Amino acid sequence: MTVHAYTSFSYSYLDRARVLAASLRRQHPDWVIWAVLTDKASPDFSVDWSAEVFDKVVTAEELFGAATDSWLFRNDIVEACTAVKGRALQRIMDQPGAEKVFYFDPDIALFNDMMEVEQLLDDEAIVLTPHQLDPDDRSETQAIRDNEITSLNYGVFNLGFVAVRNSPEGRRFADWWADRLEDWCHDRLDIGLFVDQKWCNLIPCFFDGVKVLRDPGYNVASWNLSQRTLKFDSQGTARVNGAPLRFYHFTKLGSIGDKMTRRYAGDNSEIFELWWWYRLQIVANGQRGIPNRWWHYGQFDDGTPIPKSVRELYRSRVDLQKAFPKPFRTGEGSLHAWLRHKGYLK
Amino acid sequence: MDILFFLLSKNGKPRLLVRYMVFRSNRTPRKPFRRFVTKKNGNVRRMFRPWVERMADSQGPGQAKVADDKVKHPDLLILERMRPLEEKVAKRKHGKTPEKLLARDALHEVLGQVFRNWLVVSVGHDDYTRIPGGVQVCIQREQYLTNAAGGHYLNIHPWQPLPRMAHECEDPDPVVVLVLDGVQVGTCRMSVLTEVLRTRAETGLRMLVTLHHLLGHSPERITDMCRIAHPEDVFLWLHDFFTLCPGVRLQRNDLQFCGAPDLASNACGLCVYGPERVAHLDRMKGLFAELAPKVIAPSQVTLDFWESVAAFRVAGTRVVPHVTLEWVPRADPDPVSDRPADHTRIRVGFLGTAARHKGWPIFQRLSYMPELADRFDFVALTASKAELRGKAISVNVTPEHPNAMADAVREQKIDLVLHWPDWPETFALTALEAMEGGAFVVTNSGSGNVAASVRNYDRGVVLTDERALLDFFEGDAVEALARRARETWAAFSVQIVPSRLSLAAFEETL
């Protein structure tokens, strides 16, 4: 019986995924670590996967087969890399001996082991971590807006992490999740959707054996720093509100993440130390040659960028999907030519 | 809460006088208002933040008002400047090729003429004859004591200074600078020095080795050299915690004392010194295993801590303070520093380098607090640049003026010295210089030998944390302590009693 962990990313997040994988390997040398890759390399770079920490790599093409192009065209990079999580979970559960499966976003790093969750899965089917565990003070209107109202909009559980037992109930969840993500993994707040995360508000309603993990050491991030304080004890263990820091979600590396961290870390300078460490790791794990903001599926095969509006058009028009099953192609009779003709592309 | 805010503000802006009633200038609320103003985690509630942010006129330079998305936390500024250790190494390397290295015969010639009965080889990290500092003063005194006792004193320090030990892959046989009896006599490779010393030892030279610091050295080559000496004659000083980590103060990312945790701990994994510490400890263990040196600590508190965390092979340990103090009843009043016991204003001093790890930011912050301005004068006695609301007086301790700091304390009639390091100092000469000059010391319980000296001599106060420090300065206890300092100074003069440093240990074996 084996425990599997996977993450989903494109090449532009390879550095982050490597940091996650290394931290997973440090904590759990016996786990099988998967990379779910929704991307292809450009001629400017190549990755030797046999030299990576990952034990296995599975691509979107392997998960979606002949329908990959048509399906991927309907999603932007965030939607696509998120939507593959469902099918990847099914694929991993199909592995002989796979007993428990953990998903981590690539911008997470583990600092202490996950044995507690592994043991929880002996009895539970699904383990989720909420964005917040404690309400903000009534007077903290900015925090309520940033944290609680944002959670109401984007989903109360953070789907940067989910752990599932390969049991009938766990499989039922995986199947439902994969279905929804294949059809509805969209960033459409106007209709109440936010990729895979908003769907998971329904998990406690639909499934039994759901554990909402209310431990401040898990999934620490800017959205819950207003209620969590990181300190090191005399043994050098990082503790959040007294509990060992299990993993930190380094969301939005850059100026937005900096701003939110500064806003809510306040005087908790240990948080800044974590970020300082993470930045160094990202630099050390970077891959030379990956073009800035690279995503193979972000453009037509002649390099023309695909606007989000075109993806949404294709997504909403079944006739286009049938007429152009290879939407990335350019040239005569292609979707690209049709879009230009109709004025959707210049 | 809203009613309170309305009463204290006008059109959403803080009422000037009320603002000063609610907040101290260091942005912390005064005790009666603490519950209303701060959250459980200690952060100021958002509605009160403008009150703090508008108090810029009362704050010191570089001091954060409120750490939030607009104002960076001071530690964040330090982290932004911090580079990985190997980048520091690359920056430190001068890239020059050593010239005029002494070969075996030339070194024999340089050293041979002056060797008499016995020789002390001292290993340091820089040129003690040129660079000021506590360890350097110690080595200098040790040289004088050795020479006075009829021995010669050969100090070696790395030709290429480094912020860690020299790696074998960089240069397996590093170059060292030789300072014989206080005079620089040349440079040579460690292997050449070892060969020459071995030859000398075979012809009857008695050699003692005192390892003051291994920064920049190759512990393997130092071990080779030490093997020439009799096993009983190798001593190692704990001037700091370099034996435990390349971060000599054991401060994680140069910010907070870590206590030398396990290598696999989160603290080490996240620290700038963590990656180097793995090999560092291995090599240090190798040196101790080979040499089993006698360990000398400048204070009992340092030795106790070191023994609690170090797992090294040693032949013995002992405590040798650099100096001790004695109070002698005074026959006549001190002509320089007459301090009336009922003097209303209290003079608070800061001694030495204006550095974070010495507690300078806290002293600076106190000096800018308007509510302290009526009762205290702040005086910085330092050779470094010091910006404060008060007086900065340049003081340079040199071999010619070893008592300059204590004299300055006396001349400036300092009542209390704030010595507030954020790591357990192993000796802290400045704390004793403060007492020698007649001041009492205010420190924290994590300050190592500073707190131990304050308790041992009963000359000051040991406080738990910064909150207690602020309460102390705002309360009456500070006046009582200053009064005690003045009364003690009126009744006693202070004599400093230097120890014989390594000689105290050598004399047992010589």
C-alpha cells in the first residue's frame, strides 16, 4: 500500500513545483510523487524528467487523449492546470496499491511531516483545509473583506490541498470532481464559479467521511495570517499558534503576495524569513531557457496569442468545437482563419 | 469601542493631546488603553493605526511605524539585504594571488632566530594588531603576557578572510599571515608552517596552541599543526559560538537567537547558515575528535550553554574571564565624576558599536520617546555613527587607551547603561566597562554573561523583555536604580583585575 502526492503545473511553475517536490521528499521519502504537466517544452529548453525529484509525470494529453486540444482550448492556463486535477486523481487512484492520495499546489512547501493527515485517512475519506479557522474581529473591516468575504466568493476550502483515501467514498468524490472540472472548471465569479475551489463548498454536503482540518499548522498563507503567528520553539521547530507548521502556501510570489503578507504578518518577522527562504529556493530551482510566461497552449501553432474572449467563445459554441476539433491549428479551414474572418482576431 | 474612538478623535483625526495619552511614541499603547487599542495578537487595531502613523515626529530614523502593506518591518529590510553565505564568500574574496610566500628555509630563518624556550601559537581570524574588538584585545593582552613570561607569541590568521571556514575544495592548504610578538613577519602556507614547527619541536621547542577563532581557517590543516604540540597543550576559546555554527551569534538569519538546534530542524533549514552548518559541524567534530582540546570559556554561563548543546570530545573545560571587577571603599570623592544622589535627570548610556545585536535600535527608540525626555539624557559612547535624540561621543578603545570606555562613562557621569543584546554574549567587556565607569547596567535575561555579571556583581537590573524595559523606564524603579548607582559610586571606586587569559591555563602545564 502506497501513499501518493501530486501537483499540477505548467513549465512556468516548474521552479515552484521542484521546491514542493524536494520538501515532500524530505518529509516523506517513501511517497510516490507525481507531476501533472499541462504544457509542452519549447525548442529553447528541455527538462530531463529522470533527473527530477518526481517519480512519475503525467501530461494533460495522457489524461484527455484525443480530446485534449479541444478541451484545453476552452480553458486558460489557470483553469486548465486546475481542471486536470480531477482526472489525475482518478489516474493515481487506479495505480496498484495506491491507498491515499494528497494534492498540493506547486507553490506550497512542506516544513514538517503529514503523518497526522495520513493517519486521519485511515478513518476519513476526504481531508480539507479551510482558508480561515477563526473569524476576524468585527472592527477589522479590511481583514473581513480580504479574508472572509473573499472566501465566500472563491470557496471556503483552499484547494491548494486535498487528501483523499482510495475508498469507495473517496472514489465517488474523485469521479464527481473530475466530471465537474472537465465541464465547469472556470473562473466565472459572475455565475458563482471559481475553478475547482468553489465546487468543493459542496463536498461536506455530498460526501461522508469529510474531515475539515482545523489545525493552524496547515495551509498557512496570507489569507489566514491575520489569525496565525509563526514562532520557532527551543528545538527549532516552526510553530503556528503553537502547532507545528506543516506547510506554507506561498501564494502570489511577487508584489501582490508581498503586499498581502506585509499587511497581515505585521510584526511576525518569522513569516518574512519563510518568504526569504522561499525566494532563494525558487532562484536555485529555476530552469534556464523557459520563456517568460511560457505556456505551450497559450497560443496558436503560429505563435499568435489566444485571447481569453476567444477561449470563451469556443467554450460556449458547441458548433465551433465540432467544426474545429483541432483549434490550435492555423491555416486554411482552421478556427484561427475563421476567427480572423469574423473579426475575433486581428 | 466606537464611542471611545469618537471621544478621542475629531473628524476622524486623533486629538493631539489625547493621542499622546493613548500611545507611547514607539507606537505601543499605554497600559490602560492596551485592551482597547490592540488585538489579542498584539497588533494595533486598524481604526487606531492612523493615530500611530501620524506620530512620525516622535520617532527615530529607520524605525517602522506600523508594519503593514505600506511600511516594511525592520527585519524585512535586513532580510532584503541578506544574501546566501556563498555570495558573501564570493564578495569577500579579494581575488589576489598571495605573493612572497615564505618557503621552509625562509620561514626557519624568520622564526628560528627568536625562538627560545617556549612558543605560543595563537590562531585568530584577523590581525589583532590592527583591527579593534573584544577577541583582538584578548589576543593582544595574551601576547604581552606571554612575552613578559619569557615566551614568544606567534599569531596566525587567514590571508583570505572568509565568513566561514575555508573549504578544502577552495584551497586545501590555505595561506596564513604570521604575526610574531606583535610584528607581521610574512605569509606562508599552513603545510610549510606545520613542517617548520615540527622541526623546531623535534629540537626541543615547547609549543602551546591556543585556538581563539577558526573563521577562515581549514580545521584539517589546523589539526595537522596542533598534532605537533603535546596533547595537553592545545586550548580552544569559546569567544562566540563558531564551534557550533558559522553564524557566530547563533542568530537564525542574523535575527533571533536559535540556541543551536538540530541540523534537521526547521530553524536550520530556513537559516542562511543552515546549508553550511552541516559540513561545518562535521569538520568541527573532526577537529575535536583528533585534538580533544581543553576548552576555555570566558564565562560560566557560556560554558554551561555550550556543554548543553555541544557533543565534542574535550580534555577538560575551565572558565577564564577576561577581567573581573572589585569595589574598593573610597577615601575621597571622585574628582572627575561627582554625581549627586538627588540629581533629578538620569543619564542613560549606550557603549560600543551601534549595532542591532548590541541593542542599539532599542536604545535609539528610547531616546526618541518624548515622554522620557523630561527625565533622561541619552548618551552614546561609540566609535560608530550613531543617530539619536541625545549626545553621541566618539570613544575609541585602543592598545594605548584600553580604559577609554570606562573613562568616558565616568566623565559623562553615566548612571545607567542600556546593554540589550539579542543573543547570549559570551563575555561582554563593555558591560564591565560600564560598571568600571560607575554605571549600573540594564539588560535582558537572554543576554548571557551581561545578565550573569549584573546578577553576580549586583550592579543593575535584568528585565524579561522589551515590554518590561518600557515599563521600567516609565516607572519609579529606574530612579531607584540610578540613585543606587550614584550612591555606590560615591562610596566605592572600581578596580579592574585582568586575568592571565590562556596563560592561566598554560601555567598548569608549563
